[in-house]
Amino acid sequence: MKSNLFLSTVAVLTLSAAAANAETLRLLTWGGYAPDDVIAMFEAQTGHTVEVTKSNNEEMIAKLRATNGGGFDLAQPSQDRIAGPQAEFGIYKPLDMSMIDTSLFIPSMLEATKGNTTIGEDVFAVPHVWGTDGLVLNTAIVTDVKDYTDLCNASVAGKVSYRLKRPTLIGFAFSMGLDPFGAYGDEAAYQGILDLVEAKLVECKANVKTYWDGGDELKNLMRSGEIVAAMAWDTGGWQLNDDNADITFVAPASGALGWIDTFALPARGRADEAAYAWINFVMQPDIAAMITASAGNFTASQGGDANVDDALKAKYQASFPQEAIDNIKWYPSVPAGLETLEGATLDRINAAR
Amino acid sequence: MATDRSKLAFWLLLAPCLIWLVTLIILPHVGMFLVSLREKVGVREYETSFANYAVFLNEPLYWNTFARTAYMSIAATILTLLIGFPISYYIAKLTRGRTKTTSFLMCLIPFWVSELVRTFGWMILLRETGVFSNFLQYLGLVNGPIEMLYNDAAIMTGLVYTSMLFMVVPLVTTLDSLDDSLIEAGYDLGASGFAILREIVIPHAMPGIVSGCIVVFMLSLGNYLTPILLGGKDSLWFTGLIYSQFITRFNWELGSAFGFLLLGLSSLIVFVGLKLTGQSLGKTMAQS
């Protein structure tokens, strides 16, 4: 493993020798995706410096929109949030695939992401970290929650939390037997689905303690026992599992929702050289394993799961038997305009008493 | 020559203020107003219209949210005044020297930490596994844990706490300037304590009350953190709507329109408030 790391170090060094000057890479990413030790290694090997800004999908797009795609050199929005915002605001620029070492990626994931983020001839994103949305349950107390709609059961009244965001709408729709992804192309049909989900979520509101917003807020609520069931990210459930063996992530019966966070270049980024160097650096299996350890989620790096510690692997396998993996619903690209409909629905749910 | 020079001095002294006003307040507002007039008709296609304002009028949800924000802010202002007035009176009239400085400082100290930290402090106190709930259980007053967070009362507590200082400072200043002999004269002439409060203290303190109320009302109306964090799932606040239009819905056009409506409607409420109490902004500014 040492020599492996050494070899890849040499590879990156020769690659970055092309860079005439050391650049500052302004990275717009999620918490945990750029741990300090990885940044230190990258800076030592390439001479570039890295400035990290932590954010989420909506904020990333809002920030880039405010500057017409400036202010950052590399962003990490989810793959379903590339094509729509690009069509609408033009905040990304096409990737030069010759600069990326595609052999570092899991081929199927790379192809899927490219397929979802290609506009015309241009590819706008490559995959980095993937994970799912599902149920985080305190299994010692909760026994009858198998799917999102079960969060509305009387047995967990007042002890439930989820986000008031689009994944919740999508998750509940699937759980109610509807097919929101199938209706992506048809605004009227999609509105019909949203109306049904809205009625369900309004009815369910009395069960909710509060809508969570950040990962730490959810963990806090779950650890204190104030909530016992939530719709949340798999990694949140696994991290809580370290503190309390009763709490774990469960893939819902209707299927976990799979997301892939990507690398995309902002339209007016200035340090492309450093951005490509970063992509090729963090996709190396050893580095990818370090990011998995920090973020809690697996990466699209070929062989990146080999060096991940066994505890996390065991949790992953317990939460995802093969049929649950096959049942993962991957987010297709969100067409421009759908989010306005979802926004109005979310506002009405928020306002309901 | 002398007039030229004084003119130059006038403009130079005014320049920072003008630059501030134009670049940081007027220009962004003009830009935002133009954005609010754009109606999205398709991908990257916009038309000029008042459609975004029509959305506000046609969707009762937005109206109700604004009304709720306004009346909660008014209630917060009145509560702050009711709590702040006795405190200010005590500081201004009943204490001297070091006690006065200390008690004034006590009102100030919470504002040395950021609003976020203060709000988190309230969350620690009020939550189900928090300090109050545990204390009540320890005393045996309640059987199980009780949730005091995520309701309107929690929002109100947070708002009053956050804006207390902005009521106390102008009130202390105006009450300080009230000559004690006027109050003594009132007692000499046989007036009751209530009559003195009504006839002497409150009329004198009116400019402080009005400016304090305006500041507290505007701060509450424009507050974002406190209602969102303390209100939880029922935290419907107009600034929260504006935030979500801008950030999570990418709908800047509607967000800008909401921003302008907030500006206009809040100014209207202050104007009506001044008219109802027979005060004018000029008088308030001149006296306080």
C-alpha cells in the first residue's frame, strides 16, 4: 500500500509538472469531502493551495448564480443538479475529459454521471461521492417503520424528523406507490403527484418534531432521544450507530434514493489546472479511502472501497443487502422549472397548521 | 473663497455618507427592483411585468405569512416595551453611580456574543432534553420531559430577548433627561403615582418610546435566525420565505418582489403606527 501511494504520488507529480505556476484552488464542496490531511498531502505534492468552502446543493447553485459562475474553481453539486441549472443560468463550463484520468473511476458510475450531465456534446461533471437517503431508526423503540409513509404512524407521533426539501417529496411519492421520476417530463402529471404528496405531508405534520436542516442537527436530535425515526442520509445513520448500537440506517421498502455528488467546473473558475489535479488526486484509491473515512460515504473511485475500515463496510452491508442495492432509485437530472413547482408545494406544507 | 472652501468641506464631509447610501443601499435596491419586474416565461426568457407581485396577492399563503410576521412583530414590540420600560425607569431614576453603570452593563452583556449563540442558548434551555425540562422534572412538577421549543411562545421569547437592548437604550436616555423636580412637583400637587406616570413621565419619554418601538419592530420583522431556529416546523416568517426563494428555489424574481413588499409594507405599518399615536418621525429624531 505504501509503494502504491508512492507510485500515485509520482504520477500526480509528473502530471502537475505541466502546471507552470502553483495556483489557489477555491473548492466549493460538502462537509467531510476535503479533509485536512488530504489537503495537506495535495498541497505538498502539487504546490497548489486549497481553500475550502462548505455548502450544500442549493447554496452552491445560488452562490455560483450570484457571480455568473465565478468565485470558485471547482464545485461539487449532485449530478441531478447540473443540467437544469446549466440550462437556466449557465454557471458551469464543459470538462476537458483528456485532463481527467478516467481509469480511476468505477466505469458504470462514470458513464451514468456523464449521461446525466451531458448537454449537446459537452460533459459537465464526473462522479465523486455517492450515498443514499433512507430511514434512520432507533430500532430499540421503533418496530413498525418500514417505509417513509410509516413515519406518519401514531406509534412514533412527535418523535419524527425529516427535511423540508425535495428528497422528502420524492421519497414520500415513491413510498405512496407513485412514480415521480417517470413524471419528470410532464409538468401536469408531476403537479398531480406533488398535490398527493402535499396532502400526505400536511396530514403527517403533527407527527413531526421539527424539520432538520443540517446533518449535525439531525444527529443531535437522534442522540438526545428527542426523535426516534427520521428520513436522513445513510452516513448519518452509520455515524450515530457508533454512539448507540440501536440506531442505524435502514433502506426503506420502496427503495433508498441514490445521489451522486460530482465534480463540476464553475463557468468563470480561474484555476482549472489545479482543479483537474485535485480530481485526479482524490480519485486515487488510497485518497478516496481517506475521504470515505471522513465523509462516511463511498466514492466512485475504482478500488476505493478496498482500504475502507471494516466497521464501515459491515454497517454498509447490514443496511444494504443485495436486493436493497438493486432497489436504489438514482435521481435523474431535474428538468429546469420543476423546482418552482416543488418550491410552492414545500411552502404550503411549511405553512400548514 | 471662504464659501468655496466651506462648500468643499460640506461635500467632503457628506461624501462617505453619500457613497454609503448610493453604492450599498440605493443601487442594490434599484437592481433588486428591476429583477422583481422580470417574469420568467421560459428557460432564460424573461418579460417585464408585475407578475411576481401578483403571485403575492393571489396566493393566500404569502399574505398570511406576512400578516403573521407583522402581528408577531407588533406583539414582540409591545412586550419589549412593557418589560423594557420599568427596567429603563429603574436604571434612569432609581439608581445612581456604580449601580447604574452596572445595571446598564447587565443589559448590554448578552449583546457581546452573536445572535446565533444567544439563540442556541435558548435552544439549550427550552428543548425537551434541555435545562428547564430537566429542572422541572427534578422538582417533581412534571412527570415526563416537556417540549418548550418549536412554538410561537419560544419565538416570542427569543424576539423579546434579542431586541431588549434596543428598547432600553433610547428609553434610559430620554428618561435620564427628565428633571426629577418635575416628578416631585407632581407629588407636591397631590397627584397619584399613576397620574404622574401618565401626565409627566410617559409624555416626556415619548420620543424614546417611539424610536425604541420602531427599531424593535423593524428588527423583529427582519429577523431570520430566531424565528427559524426557535420556531422549528411552525416557524413561518416572511424573511424565511425570501431566503428560500433566493437560495433553495433559485427564484430571485419572486424573492426580490417579496423583499420590496416587505420594505413597503413595514414602512406602511410604521407610518400608520406614528399617525395613530400622534407622533411624527421628525419630532422623535429631534428630541431623542
